[in-house]
Amino acid sequence: MSYFALLSANVDYTKPLESATEKLALGGQMLAMGLGVVFSVLLLLWFSLEIFHYLFATLPERMKAKESGESKPKPEKPKAVTSAPTPVAPNPAPATDTELIAVITAAIAASENAPTGSFRVVSFRRV
């Protein structure tokens, strides 16, 4: 006896469903069939996409590496740094803050397509 015969054995589809248990049984059968079909198709799609990935991405890379005679590239060891670190500049002078405000104002005006006099930078905080 097949799975489908077991599902449909309990319900006579020629008569209307009268009891709640018959209705629930039919609903459960429809739910199981629907979920089974949907997930079967999704599994089939996933499998076909994996095959396409192997055929069009992985296989050509392997063939190219085989033709050039290379295996996986070996990572290089990092070289030691021999130069001294550069000194960090002290906090900028207050004159640089006005230049920074001018640059920020010009950048905002350019991005908003507005004249520079239409807004004012009140404050800013260094991050």
C-alpha cells in the first residue's frame, strides 16, 4: 500500500465532511502534502544550483590551476619591520580647526547642492 493510499483511505470525497475530525484530518493531509511538495522542489533547486556552481565556478578554477602547473599558492611569511615608527603629530592648532570647519561646510554644501550661506556649522567633535 502506498503513502498516498494511506492518506486518502480515511475520507470519502464524494460526501461532504460533517465532523470536525474529518475536517481536521483532511486539513492535516493537505498540509503534509503541500509541505512535502514545496520542500521537495526547494531541495531539487538547491541541488541543481550546487551542480551549476561546481560546473561553472569550481571546475574551471581547478582546470586553470592544473594547466598552469600550480597547486594552491603558498602563503608568504610576513617580513619583519625594521624601520622606526613615525612620531604621532600633536593636537592641531586652533587655526587648523577653522580650516576643518571650512572643509566640512564645503563638503556639506556640495553634497546638498545648497549655497554655503544657507547653513552654519555650530560645533563638531573629533572622533
